[in-house]
Amino acid sequence: MPRPRLVSALDSALERPLTVVAAGAASGKTVLLSEWVRHRGERTAWVSLERDDNTPAAFWALVGESLEEVGLAGQPGSAGVQRPPADEVRELLAATVSDREPLYLVLDDAHVLADLGLIGQLDALVRHPLPGLHILLAARSDPILPLHRYRMDGRLSELRAVDLAMTVSEVDDLLRTHALDIAPSARTLLVERTEGWVAALRLSMVRMEAAEEPEAFVTAFAMDRGSIGEFLLEEVLATLDARSRRLLIRTSACEVICGSLADAVCAEAGSALVLERLAQSNSFVSPLPDEVGWYRYHPLMREVLVHLLSSETLDARRLVDARAARWHDGEGNVIEAMHHALRAHDWSLAADLLRRGAFARLFLGDGERSIGDLHGLLRAPWSQPVDDGPAGSSKAAARAAVAAATGDVASLRAMLGPWHPAEVTSDTDLLADFARLVLATCDGDVDTADVVAGRMLATDPDGPFGVFARSRIGASAVWRGHEDAAVEHLTAALVDARRLGMTPLALECTGLLGIQHCSLGRVARAEDHVAYGDRLLREHPRLTGRHTAAHFVAAAEVAVTRGRIDEFDVATDRATRALDPEADPALWGTVTLLRAKALQAAGRYGPARSLLVGDRSLSSPGAFNLVAVAQAMAAELASLSGRPERPSDPAATDPNEHLSNLFEIARARAELADGDLRSAERLVRRVITASAPAPALPALVEAVLVGSEVALAAGDERRAVEQAVYAIDLGRSADVVLPFVEAAPRLFSLITRHDTLAERWPVPLHDRAAEHPTPRTGLPESLTDRELSVLRWLTTMMSVAEIADELCVSTNTVKTHVAAVYRKLGVARRRDAVATGRELRLL
């Protein structure tokens, strides 16, 4: 396969007398030089070296033979000499090469040359270059020539492993050569695992050609005949001495390695020199660019080494990790120490590390580091009872905090129940309070949550635990309907989280602020928070799971308020996957409310009410606001279904000033359903004219539209139109759409009788929903649930591979569903599928 960028690099290298192409085994050195020789088309003497050629006589004999092959035999100075020595070859070269007729001398596998006399002769040829002679050395490791001096003198050009590594476009060319069509995500993973190493890519593609599922092979690792693992074993590791192999295998437990860490892991000195030698010999050991004395292993080499390490006994493997944990702990690297302590099952050290800062960095930090099986810490048998003095309390606090941070509510409740520490340190207090605060939040225990959060904030006001506590205070205010306090605490927590690099918490805070602002009708501000959350997710792609839940809930609330149901479906699906109803009951209840709103907008009042009544998260005492909103909404849905229901007043224990407006609207709907138009109008007017507090904009728009329905029922069409126009003007100021989607069926006759009103109505009238979705009568064969889900994803800008990632299935599976959707809808393109889906009311 042609690689013109490297051929061009070799052409540019001819400005200097010596070019060194140095890279590990099977990096494409020989193939590249061969391609360059064909491309150049000029006189080239090629010498392929072996270990037996490491003497001046043998070496220069080979050079003489290669010169004969390019027509330089029988020239002056070589007469009567069967195998010309170095001076004869030099004399021959001096007499025959010139700038007009250059000669290129290629020495392949030059790493075998170590004879000092021979090296001196080559050094003289480089330091006193002949005009028109250019030497190219291909080697697995640097030849022992004084390359540093050549660099300073400007006599050396170099191509290294990083230069020979295949680029993404070259990998694509190679895939096409092998007639392989894999998803972009699989291609990216292949490039990451191989780091562009030619042999690995070539062997992978040969194996993928014979595989039933080529993409599955990308993530696989094999040690059988013809595999990459076998190649590394036989071509690299087998050539190393026993000490080097042992060091590589033992230290493969570490992501990066230095001499003193290797000494600790292997329990022997001198590792720094071994690592330096391995890096110089291109044995897939690379120095870190910004850390002197630190190295990393090629990903595939490390996989081989880890495989070899796994064949040792369990005790030996744990001893390696225990030594690494102690070394990192001594160096103050608590995260790395924690990683190895968990793998070594050194639970005491792990608990101590959590207390000494690892917990804050792992669970309250940037969320970019995963360290393995933390659940093992929860299951670990302790060597002493948890109530046995400070040490036992420290362990118990650490375990409880881990259970809280990982969402293991059952374990958390079991741990905190019998635990009453008699003596604890301040650090342990913070871990214990973190656990207590999380459990109180899950249980809706508002009083305990307030006390514990206040204590944490006082103990660590400017630190990560204090910022976390402030965020919980803000979240509690959201669910209890204390809007001003919620915005104040969440904004402060967001600022501090950004200052401390607590990205997961910042994402959660901005999501909660989006939820709060949207519920108050500040949709544009809510959308700003969602946009900021999107940016955080792009900048930190590892942020997943529960850290993203609030963000996706906010995105869903903005989307449903704007009437963008496609976006709402995507956001709620993501939020649901990220949520645990037991660990995050308030957020789960918010999603339920939003789903009910969407169903109400579609005219499906019965299913919407059933959803609200059947969700236990909407009865949490710590989420008074959600509970009250659900009660008002359930009553309103009952009235819309023809069964008038008047909700009771919100509980007086913790009232939200804005709730009264929602309850008034629900009562107005009940009066309208009963035909008491005077009472309905009085209740609507009370909401519209309220000033302390003024209703949130979505509630105000809904109240005005209910007033239009009341006027229409009373036969006052002029007033009904005026109210509808007023609602349109209010909604347009913040792009609030949902109330108009929901009201369109009931005001349809009024709207269609007035052209101006029909033109200004914020949503297309043909999009209004009926009690049940339109039957799919236009389809000869109905779409399955999975096909409907795929069709919804097709409305986004996501690729098939990205949709597959979201659905946790293979790309081929999504392609199969897409093909079925196209066939059933009778279309051939994605855009047509979406358009047809909308026409058939499938979307």
C-alpha cells in the first residue's frame, strides 16, 4: 500500500548524508525503504544484515557485493582484491559517486552492528561524507554511532516509530484493501489499540477477513497462531534476557512505570537502566514526553504482558499490586495507590486512603478516573470489628461513603443502621456525614439532611465536601419549592465546583438550575444551563451514569416546554438510563411528571393520570413540591377525562407560593367540566391577576387558555379569541409551546373560524393529538417496538454507529432495524423515513 507522505519525508532527508529509520519490529521500515527505492529510480546499493555480519571483513564484503550489483565492480582500487576492505570500498566510492550521479547505500537491520572498529569506520564515512553518497540505516534500535553529534552538526535525518505509525486515512486505505467495512467507532478503537503499528493492523485485518463479525475482533485479544500476541511473544519478548522479561511482566500491572517503582514491584534494584535500554531498543517501551524517567508500554504489548502476568498465582499477582500501592502511597499518589490497593485486596490501606483524600478526588473530583472494583471494598471481611476504636470507625465510614457514592442504597442503609462510632477523626466525620446526607436524601428525611448538610458546610466550607453539601441544600430547595434558596445555593455550588474542578457536581448543579428555571418559566435561562451541560459532556466524554441525570432531565423539561417531542423522547430515555429511582427519587419523580405532561399534550389523559398515581417517588416527604404538582396535575387530568376532581389545598407544613396557582387552574378545569362557568372564570381570573407571587409563565399561559375555553363555552367568542391571542403573545415572549399543543383540540373550532388566530397559533393544527395515536392503517406491516425506537433516533443528527452506542447494540443490528423501517415505510432515505413517520403519526 503506497505511503506517499513517508516517501516524501525520505526525499527531504537527502539534504543530510545520513538517514536513520528506527522503529520496533514489523513497523514497516524495510517496506518503506523498498518503496522509496522504486520511487527514486536511482543507483541504490542494498545490504541486508544479520548478526554474523558484525565484523569489518564480513560487512565490507557485503557492501562490495551490493556495489557490484549496481555496476561499480572493476573500478580503480579494487583490481585483484576479491572482497574489498573498508579503504578499498571508500576509494571505489570516491572515484564513482558525485553530485551528478549520486549513490544511495541502504543498510537494513543495522542494529546488529556493534563491532567498535566497524562503527569507527562508518563514523568516518559520515563525518567526512563523499559528495553524492547518502547512507540510509534501518534498525530496530539506535545504532551505536554518535547520533547526538550528527544532530548537532546537521548531518542526520530521522524517522521514528511515531512517524511510521499509520494515520487514520492510511488505516482506512488498508481496510479498503482488505475489503473490510467497519463502523467509525470500531475503526477508532482499532487505531487506539494498535497506535498505528503496521504489523498489528495487518494481522488484525487478516484475522477480521475470516471473522463472521469483524468488528467484534477489534475488541478481542488472541494468543493463538497468527495473532498479534504470538508475534510479540516470538519476535520481541523471546529476544530479551530473563531479567528484562520479568520486569516487563511484573510492571505491566502499572499504567506507567519508572525505575524506583519497578524496583519496588520486582524487589530488585537497577530497573531504571533496564527500562532505559528497552526504550532505546524500541522494545515497545516509550518514554513519557513530559516526565523524565517515566515510561509506558505499547497497548498491545501491555495486553500480552498482562496475559502472562495472569498465568502467575493469585498471591503473586496481589503481591505485585500491594508493592505498587505502598510505593505510590509513599509518593503521595493516593489515587494510584487506591487502584493497586483494591486489586491487592488490601482493604485496610484502601479505607485509609479514602480517608486521606482519595474519596474526595474519586467521587467529588473531575470524574475522569476509574479505579476498579470499589464494590469489593463493600464486601470485604475486616480484620477487626467496625466499632473497635478509631480505626474501625474509619473503615466503617469509608465503606458507607463508598456505598453512598456508588448508589448502593441497600448496603448504605445496612451499614448506617447499626453503626454508632464512639471516636472518630474530623476526616472520618466528613465521610460519615457524606453517607448520612445521601441516605437522608434518598429517604426524604428533610430534617436530618438539613442538619448534616449544615454541619458539613461548616466543617469544610471551601472544600469539596462543603461544596457537595451546598449542592444538596440547593437540590432539596428545588424539590421543596423554595425557588430563591434553590437558585442561590445551586449557583454558589456551581461556581465552587468549577473552581475545584468538580466537573460531575458542576454538571449536576447546572442541570438542577435548568430544572428550577424552567419550572418558573425562565425557559431561555434554563436552555443556557442545558447548553452549558452539553459543553461539559463534550469536554468530558467519560461523564456517564447518575452524574448526567439532572442534565438530561433539564433538557427534557426544556424540550417538552418548547413542544419539541422528539428531543424530549431522547432526553427522557437518557435520563431514565442514568437514574436509579431508589437513589434519586426526586429526579425520577420529575421524569414521571414530564412524561405525564407529554401524554397530556397528546390528549392521552387516562395513561397520564395512571402514570402519576402509580409512581411511588411522587410520595416522598422530601419532595413536597413534586408531590403537590402531581396532585394538582392528577386532578386536572381527571377533569379533562370527564370526571371532575377538585384537588385539596397543598399541605400547610411547607407550602410553595407558586403551587396555589396550579391548584387554582386544576379547580377551574373541574368547574368548567361541571358547567359552572362563573366559578371557573373567577378561578382563572385569580391566577391571571395574582401578583404575590406572579404565576410562572407556563402556568399563566395555561390559565389564559383555560379562560379562552370558559369564554367559548359561555358563547362569548370575542372574549375567547382575545384570551387566545393574549396567551399567544405571552407564550411567544419565552417560546413556551406546550400549553398550545395541549389546548389545540379543545379550541380547534374557535381557531379554524378565525384565520388570524389560525395563522398565529404556535403549533401546526394538524399536529394535534387524539385520545389514542392514529392507527397505522397506511402500513402493510406494523413496526415493532424496537423499530419504532430506531425511527425516533433517526430524527436526530446521530450516525448509525452513535445510535447503536446509545441502544447498547451492534451497528449491524441497528442497520438491520433501519432497513426494516425503510422497507415497511416504503422509503429509501432517512429524511423520507422521518417525514413518512410524522405523516403516519408514528413520531
